[in-house]
Amino acid sequence: MLPPSQRRIRFAAWLIALIMIWCVGLPRLARLPSVREHIGAMQTKKINVGAMFYTELDWQPPAGAAWR
């Protein structure tokens, strides 16, 4: 078991990594052309992706897909 000071340092490192992903990585990802197009298509269709559940999507498996 780690001493409390090392646990705090480890927790802080994980927290900083999470903040960097959320505040830097995801906004940069959203600027990629393919992601930007997808976001635009969702906004055009007025789809609230925050309220979308995959179990509610009308999805059909691709032709020839094999399910086991």
C-alpha cells in the first residue's frame, strides 16, 4: 500500500490527465473534418445526442452479417 502522500500524487496525476483529455483532447477531436461533419449532420437533423440511447435506434445489421 502506498503512503498517503503518494496516493494523493497519483490521484492528482489521474485528475490532471482526465482534465487534459476533456478540455484539450476532445475539443481537438471535434475539429477533425469527419467529426465536424457528423456533428453538423446531427445538429441539422435536430438530434439530441445527449438523450440518444443505442437501444432506441432503428438499426439493422449489415447484409451478410453472421450472428452467433
